[in-house]
Amino acid sequence: MTAHLEHEWTSLLPAGDTHPYRTGAWRPQTREWTATDMQVEGEIPADLNGVYLRNTENPLVPANDRYHPFDGDGMIHAISFREGVAEYRNRVIRTEGLLTELAAGSAQWSGLAESPLKAAREDGWGARTRMKDASSTDVVVHNGRALTSFYQCGELYQLDPFTLSDEGRATWNGEFPAAGVSAHNKVDEATGDLLFFNYQTTYPYMHYGVVNKEGELAHYTPVPLPGPRLPHDMTFTKNYSILNDCPLFWNEELIPRGIYATQFHKDMPTRLGVIPRFGTEKDIKWFECDATYVLHWINAYEDGDEIVVDGYFEFDPSPASPPDATLEQRMFRFLDLFAMQSKPYRWRLNMKNGTVKEGPLSDTITEFGMINAFIAGQKYEWVYSVIPADGWFGFEGLIKHNVQTGSEEHFRLPDGVYASETVFAPRPNATSEDDGYLITFTMDVPNDQSHCEIFDAKDLSAGAIARIRLPERICSGTHATWADASSLTLKG
């Protein structure tokens, strides 16, 4: 292996840290690497050409009071492939918030589990304001740039998808929304459009927009809601975008006191809003569905008069805590996908008569699904999800699920080894939807190693066809994307 240490950051975290989401698989890194000629078990496919990027909550600064794993500072891990050769890089995202806190030597904004009113600074980002925009949740590639984002709305930080060089914040020619952009903006590979939403605690509570393939804001419209909500994701079809109003949200009366307490209203419906891609608030059709919270959607497509929407239905969005649970245990129960009973689910929304048909696609507890991005918004067969750890936030393996037939194929990692969100990379001239590769980063805690593992998507259960050793064990993280070399466009 040839590994060059590009930079080492100073961490302000306490020595001997014991926090459950800053140790083990979640141990943060301080070093940035560029690595080539890495040790490979098996063989990297010669027709794999593109880059796999994963975002990571990688804290360098302690919280004011209570650290939540989604507060960590953003770090991008990227591995690029060309004709059987791989290069790896990881870089801290140079957010304004991180640089300010490092200069101050302490936390300046509040985290998810803290009151914004206690922040050292009165400015800030996010739906709650006075938060730090860590840009550590999601990553997509649009108009030739990797864009990182924050789950409670903020800036979009731009990086070169191959070198990870810092290219500043997205401005959209001065039209970037004051309310920011949420994580889980979507790229339609067929048109090059970037679809996004944001949300706030003041009316209209949500906006929706479209950025064209040249990186220009082409559409932006309010989406009025009954009050402040917590939408985390969206999905789209060829002609529509699907937004949501789930009945798990903040108590609006407590917000002025700096208390952001969520409550699940089991007697309220989940509402799915279907809006034409360039529609306005008057064009939205709302559908009332069974009460749940949807963290992530899988895909959506048009089928005659119906919009078919697939996602993960939580059968217990607000699981009870034991009577003797600590504050951290009560807080982290919302990270336990087993406790929330998250399962693949389908909604069929009839645009003609307004009716809904809905029900589970599987009894398997899973989440964080990825599909072949080149057929997003179209009818599809396959989703590649994770096997969640029981009792905490970690991924113990992968599942390939056929949403048409219900068949499933599982691959479980050895004990103490955890996966990342796993992307699908299609083969050139693929002959079927699943003709390609699955790629993930792993955290091997017992052996203190990390690998990039590549699977044949047609034969997941056979295990990895290639394992590439990374320079050091990386920190666990959340979302990832694949950018095929054929789809990357020049930047404007």
C-alpha cells in the first residue's frame, strides 16, 4: 500500500472517551489519507468505473452537554475505480461551523439533544436554528460535484468527487434558499435534475425545489403544512415528487422555550403529498395513510392512475423505554431499527379517485435501501438494504430484496464487523437491472481494520469478490452514493 498522510486534525474530544457513539465502530478519525496500490483480496472488476462516496458523522469537537451521533462533523470517504485500479481518499468537510468551533476551542452551537437557547452563539443553521450545520448526513453527485448535506437543513458543501478538493458552498447563482436544503435531495439521472426540500418551525413549514443539470435553481415553491414537521426524505417519479407529513413531530407549544420534544400521534394519518415536478402548492394532492414515521423511501413510479411509493414503515415509531432507562438510553431508542420495527412497505396512491392501498412488502426488519439509480422513478425489481444491529445503530449485513416477487438474499458479516450504506454500480451494457456490483465500506472492530468490499449483485450470498484494505479503520457513518464515470458531467 502507498498511503500519504495529507493532514491531521486536532481533536477536542476528551482523552479516554467512553461515549457509545464515539468508540468502537463509531471511533472518529483525525487523519486524512490518499492511498493507492492498496492490498486487495480477490480482484477488482476491470469494468467498474466510477466513485463510491460515503458521508460520516466524525466528531472533532465535544457537545455542550449531550452528544448525539448525528451531531458529528462531516467526513467524506471516497474510493474511485478505473480499469481494475482503486484510489482511496478521506477528507473532513471544511464547514463554517467546524472551523469556527476549532478556532474557539469549544462547541458554539447546540446539537440534536440540546436546547438551541443554550448555544454560545445566536446565529446558526437548521430547521431549529442555532444549530451547527455539520454537513455530515448525506452526499450526492450533481453537475459534476459531490454535494454534502445536513439532515435538519443547511448549506450544500461542494467537493470534487474524485479528489475531494474543497469547492466551497453551493450558491445557485445567488438563489440558494435562506432556509437551506435538507439531506436526501435526489438526482434524477434521466434529466439531471436535483430535487430537494427544506423545513422550518415557521409558516409555511416546508419548501420544495428543483435545480437543473447546469446547477441553476429552476423551481422553488412553498408547501404549507399544518405546523412544524420532521420530514427526513423524499422520492420521485418521472413526472412527480412525493413529500410527506408524518404524525411524529415537535410539540409546537414547547418550541419557544427551546424544547424540541417529539411525539408520535398514533390517531393522526400519515400524509403523502404528490406534486408535479414543477408544480406549486395549488397542484399538490394529499393522501391520508396509516399512521407511521418513514425515515427513508426506496423508490416511486407511475402505474396507470396510481403512484406506487415504496419505503420503510415503522410499526412502532416511538418505542417505550424501560422505567430505569438513562437519558441517553431514552434518546438512542430512536436509533434502534429493531425497536421501531422498520419494514419495507408499499403505498399505491390513486390519482384519479384519491384512494390508497397500502401494506408491507416483507416482514424482515431492515432499512437504508439503495437501488440502481439509473432507474430511479421507474418501475423496478431490486432494493439493496442493510441488516440492522439489534439494540443500537449499526449495520451487520446486506439484503437483496425483490419488491415484485418478495424473494430475499442475505449476507451477514462476521461478528464485530459492520457495513455502510451499500451502493449499486451497474456494469457497462448491463443486461438486467441487477447486472452490476454492490460496494460498501466495512468497520472491522476486532481486527481494527477497514475494507472496501465489492460484491457481484447477482450473487450477494457468495460474499465479496474483492476486499480492498484501507489505510486505517474508518468511523461508521450514514449515507452513500455511487457516481458512474459515464454520468459525470463537466461543472458549469
